[in-house]
Amino acid sequence: MRPYIICHMMSLLDGRIDCDVTEKIESGDEYYDALKQLDCLSTLMGRVTMQMHYALPDSFVAKDKTPMMGEQYHVAIAAKGYLVAIDTMGKLRWPQNQFDGMPLLVITSEDCPKEYHDTLTEQQISWIATGKTEIDLPRAMEILFKVFNVERLSVTGGGNINGAFLKAGLLDEVSMMWCAGIDGRNGMASVFDGLESDFPPIKLKLMNVERLGETIWAKYKV
């Protein structure tokens, strides 16, 4: 068993997801109002997105590189919902253990230094370590459900973590918002990134479309 997982994103019409540009085009609360309607008490973001919005600017550097011994997890705070960070090798440093009223929960690989997990424990931050070399996302989602009681989870970027969830077959819905603007710059991240060139296209089923001001919100079943 795992949570019901919805990828919720806002992009320009060309699919780019540079937050600074998006906020210049759509400065209202449409994105967050829509997110509330999805009824997901927990939200997950990738390392780059968490670095931008929540983590400290300098990286964690372990003095002892000894990794975890197998899969482990730690429940620091039991809550109805969590802010979940994907951080494979434990690079993010945290100024506090809660954000936006939600306790932080960090998911790493088993190759992440044990010292990093000890630091999280000292800060009363929950964590999961699963998967060699890279995070075992399906197993991490099982632990989220069984241990942390996360039943519904929104995945809110960036493009590489969205792509990883798509590749792993973990997305139940895609909630996509297009604001009325164009970026068009080369090399900018898109909603789904990082998949191999031979990865097959994923067909979606349109569930609903709404207009929110100049923004279009569409929900799809995967």
C-alpha cells in the first residue's frame, strides 16, 4: 500500500517551470487555492526546489562518510501531514524542523552518511533511508503510508522528481495549471524532466478543466 499521489504543477504555456518567471505572470493565489482543493495533507518536493524555498544556503558536509546499515526510518513528530524532502545523499541543511505548519520529513538513500541522519534526529526531523545508490521511491512511499500514515500526497516538483515519480509508476493524477505567459529560454526545466529518450509516452485521461482568471487548471487521471 502507498499514498494516493497527485503531481500538482503550474507552468508557462511552453511547459517551463521557473518559479521567478511564473510568479511574474501569475502573482495571485490560484496555485495554492487549487492545491488546497486536492485535499493532500502532505506535500513532497525535490532537493533543488527545497533548497530554493526552505533549506539553508550552504550544504551539509559529513565528517564521517559511513553510510546507513540498510533501510531505516525515524519518526520524530507524529502528524496528520508532512512537508517531505527528497535528498538522496543528505546535502540539505535545515533552519528548523517545521515549515508552513507541517513537520519536515527527509527521504534519503541508504548510502547517505549516518551522520546526516543523526543530525536530523537531533533536530527532531523525521527521516526515511531506503535504496542503495539512489532512493527506492516505491518503498519510500510504502513507508510513508504504513509508518507515517500519509494517505494522500501532492508532488510539487521540480521536473526531475516529477519525472522520477512518473517513471516509477507512482502518480495517480496530474493536476496541471497553465498561466498566461511564455518563457521560451533554452535549457529551462519543464514539468517532467530527466527521462531516457526511449521512455514511452504516458497517456492521460482528462477529468476536469476550470478557468481561474487567466489561468487554466486541468486534472488528469494517469
